[in-house]
Amino acid sequence: MIGKIVHHILKSIDPIVAPGLLPLLASMGHSDDLMAVDANHPATRDSARSA
């Protein structure tokens, strides 16, 4: 790649991360929590079982 400058600003960010998530992560403070959940998980079944 002679003559072409390539900038890799986000070197360790997986490309599968949605672009809208990056500003959210940048705005988080030290006491904030991030929860990664599965939207298709049947939470109502689990909540009934643990009640």
C-alpha cells in the first residue's frame, strides 16, 4: 500500500458492535453498568420459576 495512509482509530473494537453503541459507551461513567442481554430469551419463564 505505497502512497496510501490508513488510519486505524478503533483497533480493538469488534466490527459487530453497532455504531450507535459507541457514543453510549463513551458517555458512561465509572459507576455505570452495561448489561448485555438476549432479547429472545424467555425471561417470563425464568422469573416465574425463581418466584
